Amino acid sequence: MSDRLMPPTLRFMLAARRSELDGLEGLAATCELVTLISQLVHALQRERGYSNIYLGSQHEDHRAQLDLHTEQASALAEDVQQRLLSMDLEASSAADRARLFNRIAYVLHGFGELPGLRRRIRERVLSPLDATAALTRLIGGLLAVVFEAADTAIDPSITRVLVALFNFMQGKELAGQERATGVAGFSAGFFDANLHERILHLAQSQERCFQTFSDFADPQALTLWRTLQASTETTQVARLREVALRTSASHPVDPGLSQLWFELYSQRIDAMQAVEQHLAEQLLSTCRQSIKHAHADLDNHRVLLQRLASLETMGCGDARLFSVQATDLDSPAPDGHGPQMGRSLLDLLQAQTHRLQDANLQLDEARQALNERKLVERAKQLLMKEFGLSENDAHGRLRQSAMSRGLRMVDMAQSMLAVAGKG
Amino acid sequence: MSDRLMPPTLRFMLAARRSELDGLEGLAATCELVTLISQLVHALQRERGYSNIYLGSQHEDHRAQLDLHTEQASALAEDVQQRLLSMDLEASSAADRARLFNRIAYVLHGFGELPGLRRRIRERVLSPLDATAALTRLIGGLLAVVFEAADTAIDPSITRVLVALFNFMQGKELAGQERATGVAGFSAGFFDANLHERILHLAQSQERCFQTFSDFADPQALTLWRTLQASTETTQVARLREVALRTSASHPVDPGLSQLWFELYSQRIDAMQAVEQHLAEQLLSTCRQSIKHAHADLDNHRVLLQRLASLETMGCGDARLFSVQATDLDSPAPDGHGPQMGRSLLDLLQAQTHRLQDANLQLDEARQALNERKLVERAKQLLMKEFGLSENDAHGRLRQSAMSRGLRMVDMAQSMLAVAGKG
């Protein structure tokens, strides 16, 4: 019997299942994109590090290394771009796609800027700060795509992995920024108040990201992460960070520490990449599993529903199959299988309702972890609008206000929004 | 220039807008369904009331009134069913539709039961309690459709109206249940402990629903509601409720009060229908407005983006239009309009990002109001699974536990889930 000929109740039950499956398949494509993005971000972080070194020194001997990293990042950016351009923009009418598409538009714009940016780096007409800022913006745009993917995923187990991955990537990106800040401070011989504060802020923000990652990570990811945290590189980076924080104009250190810091920190970031790699694989295997389950469920469901429907057409269940007595709903019927079939249909329907509700609540719980970022973003927007600040300045202002009051960024954001009547 | 020929950044920006618009149009269809459902629920509530009266008396003189209400409800159910059956089940691949489809499957099943149920009522082979329970289940199924519509709507202003409407409908349904409970108590001459408790519970639950409605209603709906609350019927119903709560086996009242209670309460419920009608109109006009704005925005956006794109193809902006220098992102370019165009593209993109983020946060806020119901549903499921209870019994058990501890249902649900490690 074709689905079309089924009684309407059964058709809608099947449609609910099929809709879940379609959603999962769309999500799987997004997750593949996310794993590619995670590789690209890593390559861009390296390119950013070597661009800084190249621009910081006056030797051409760093050029070959830089070119190598640029080549790797270019190839990955090409992959990501191809995948983006092959997306079917009209496939889904879900409005949740609007935010994703918008973030992708920003990334594509950034890809367009890359050749010019790289040329200007090689011509040494950009300061290390400007080069870093430009690549940091692009990486931020890529992270925003991962964020939207996490925020719009519709399967709780996949959402959990995406929340873990997003927070890990974000923590790793903050680590990359700490590496750059450290290079600047050690190269100068000491950390002024501004660099000092920045190091502290970056270290704290990383900790929060990795905490959220830990809350959502699978046991294996957690083991990998704990091993990394107990490793020599981590201890050595922490030791150098303490040295950094003790420096001042009157107590400088040997600028040669800059190179050591960069190398140790790079080892740490490369080790992080292994955890990220594991999370990316976990993401893809979770997608595959969810799709496999949904397929099997849909097939079982279809067989069961068709059996119910054919009982009806054969007259075994007759009209009562779909018009059971009201009292049948609460108690087993005494007479024959007609009402019992009605009963099993309702059981099936109820089980599906409970499963969907449960998934929805678990989804809400996992998404809560993303709210912190949304509040901070919204407070930044408020500052940008009210004081005509750039995004960077708004971020700085929010951070300053939080630090001067001993608050976390998110709490500062929340109280700012509350004062503005928007919280 | 066709959209296809646009540079990818612009195509994705347009796709984001179009995706929003598509989502709104799908939402508008759901909202029309919701307004039809609100009328149907009202008719079914009347049919339920008159079924009770018919089953409670042994006279056939209530039969004509009952038939009239059945006829009205049947016609509306037919409208709703037609609309449901004409839904395109394959149109959207959003998984959010799964919950909606599942709720609709339940309603369609209930529609199939109606003819048999009505026959059995007329044959007087059902108790008033069973007849009420069957119609209450169907009404609950229809309310669940409205709930899912509210929970999956993607436009904050529409979500707000849906949250107000759902809570109002839910409050009105609880009022209908209180009316029936009162009829049972007054007919018996007094309210035993069970009926007493039930009246109190229904009165409190209504209050919570109408509070949430008030939090989200437009000013006009609020005025209508306050007028109704200050009306004679409301005062008189409240007075009779007090009388009801003072009765006992040793202090009975005249069973004739039953008819008075029913009539006064019915006037009150009919007056509620006017508020609901206003909310339904508000819902449709909000949909129309949102779609109109989104259309206008999309058109403006398309013109603006095409102007940007044609500047590029004409060579005015050249490659730099989409590959602005990194520093252009933070400061106006000194030389010509190329980078300025890049600048306005980024402005546009940023404005769109902020608008989408803002809408998303507002959406989250409005949906929070629906979480209470989700927690209660989940706790009920837990009880059903753990103790093999029916849905009704689980609800009763949860209500009892809450009352005996002086807690609200939602707080009891939350602590139950926490104890079970599922909170």
C-alpha cells in the first residue's frame, strides 16, 4: 500500500518520522562542513602565527615557512568554499537557515579578501597587528558558522557534540590569541598594563570555554584533554605565562623568550588539534548513527502502520479501528482485536509524542550552553548602537567594564541589557 | 541580473532573507490553522457542556440544543480536517515539523472517533464523566497543536501572539473544566473533598495561564480581558465558587444552583471567546505585517545588492569591491568608492546579522514561557514510565504531590526530574 492510500492519522505519523529523518540528513551535511571548517581554522591560525613572525622580523628566511602555511590554508579554504557554493540555497524553508546563510555570506566575503591580504603581508605594508586582526576576523566568522550549526541542530546528541566542538574551537582560538599576545610582550621584553590584562583575560576566557567543552564532551575526548592538560607543554606554557606577568618596564626579560614561548605554545595548540580531530570524528559518527536509527525506525514504523492500515481495509478492524470507543482509550477493550489495534495505534502515537518531547527538552538544555555567547553578542550590539563603537571597541568596553567590577563578561552583559530594558 | 550571477556573498545574503520570508509564509498557514482550531475548540467546549447536561438529565428536551451544538462543532471540525489533509507533508524538511505532524495525527485520530462518541452519547450508554473525558482529550490534542505552533514559530512578534493565544485557550479550557466540575458538585448538592480540591486546582491553574497571557498580550487584548474580569458574570461566578467551597455532606445546597452556575459560567466563557477572537485576528494581522515587511526588505535588499554587483561587473568597484583591504574594515578608505562599497556591503551584512541575532534572542525569551508546560509533560512521562500510570493518573499524581507540598505543578515537576537525574 502506498503512503498516499493510508488513513490520514497514519500518514501524519509517518510524515513526522520522515521529517525528522530529512532534518537529520540536512544536519549531516552541515556537520561535514563543520569538520572541514575546523581544519581550515587550524591552518589559518598557523598562517596567522607565521605572518606575525614574518612581519615581526626583517629577514626573508621566514618567507618559505609562511608560504607553506599559506598554501595549506588556501587549499582548505578552497575545499570549504566549494562546499559552500554547492549548497542548495532553496532546499529548506526553515528560517533557522537565515542565520547560517548570513554567517556564510560573511565568510565568503572574507575568502574574497584573502589574496589581497596575503599580498600585502608579503609586501610588508601591513603591521603585524593589522594582519592578525584581519585573520582573526575571518576565523571569528568561521567560528560563527559552527555556532549557528550548533544552535540550529535538531538532534540532542548531535547538538551536544557541536556544543563541545564549538567551545573547544573557541578555546583554541583564544589560545592562539594568547600566543600572539605573548609574542608581542616577550619581543618587547616586558608586558605593559594592557598586554598584562589581555593575557589574564584570554587565560580566563579559555578556561570557561574548556569547562563548557568538558560538560558536553564524550569520555574519550575528556581523557585526551586531561592528558594534554597534564602534559609538559601545558606546564611549561603556564610557567612562561607567570614569568610574563611578573615583567614590567623596569623588570624586562630577554626578548629571546619570545621564540621559546611561540614554540611551546604552538606545540600545545597542535596537541589541541588532536582533541578537535577526535570531536570532529565523533560528530560525523554521531550523525551517521542518528541517521541509521531514524532510517530503521522509519522502516519499522512504516511496516507496523501498513499492517494496521491493511487490517482496516480487510475489514478486520472495521471503522472501529479508527473510531475506538472513548473508554478504550483508558482501558483495554473486552471484545476482539479491533479496539486493541486502536489501542496500539494510540500507544505508538503516544510513544512518538514522548520521544519527540524528550528530544526537544534535551535540545533546549544543550542550547542553554550557547546562551552565554548570545547575551554577550547582544550587549556588544547595544554598545555599538548607543556609543557608535566598532565591534572591537564594544568588545573591549564590555570586557573593561566586567573586569573593573570583577564580573564575568556574561554577567556584565546581562546587567547591561537589564539596565537598558532589553534583558 | 539574475540572482545566480551574483557574487556568492550577495547570493547568501539574499538567500538568508528569502529563507526568512519562506519561513514566515509557512508560519502564516499554520496561524490560519490555529485560528480555525480556536473556533473549533470553543464549539467542542459547548458540545461537551450540553452533552453533560443531556446525559445528566433524563429528559429528551435537551436533545435539540445538543444537536445544534454538535452540528456547529461538526462543521468546524470538517473545516479543520480539510485544511489538515491539504497540508503538504513533504514541503518542509525542518524537523520542527515532526512534533506538529505528530500532534495533528492525534487530532485526526480523535476526529475519527467523534461520530461513534456522539452516537453513544445519544444512546445514553456513556456516563457524563466518560463523555467529558473523551471530548477533553480531543480538545487537549487541539491545544497541543497550538502549543507546537507557538514553540516552532520563527518570528518573535508572531511567537508572542501565539504564546498569548495558547495560554488564553488553555485558561479558557480550564474554565470549561471548572464549569463541568461545578455542575457535578452542585447537582449532587455538595462538593466532596475531591471536587473541592479540583475546583481550587482549576482556579489556580487558570490564574497562571491568564497571567502568562497578560505578559504577552497586546494592549487591546489586555483591555478586553480586564473589562471581562471586572464584569458581573465574573463576580457572580466567583461568588458561587465561594458557596461551592463552603458546602459539605452535612451542609448541602439546593441542586437547582447547578443550572445557575452553568448559565453564569457559560456567559463568562462566551465572553472569553471575544478576547480569543481578538487574539486570533491579531495573530493573522501580525503575520500579514511580518510578511509585508519581509517582502519589502527582500526587494530593497535585492535592489541594493544588485547595484553593488553591477558596480563590480562594470569595473567601477573592480576586484577590490569584494576584496577590500583588511584595514578598510575598520576605517573609511581614503581613495574612491570601491572600498566604500565594500564598506557598505559589510554594513549591510552586519546589520542583517544583528537583526537576526536580536530576533533569535527575543524568540528565546518568548519561548521560555512555554517551558513550564514542557517540564510538567516530562514529569508526567516519567511517572507513566516508572509506575505504569495512564496519562490522566500521572497528571493526578503530580498534582496531588504538588498540592500536598504546597508547590506549583511546575516546581514539583522540576524537583521530580532532578531527583530522577533528568532535570
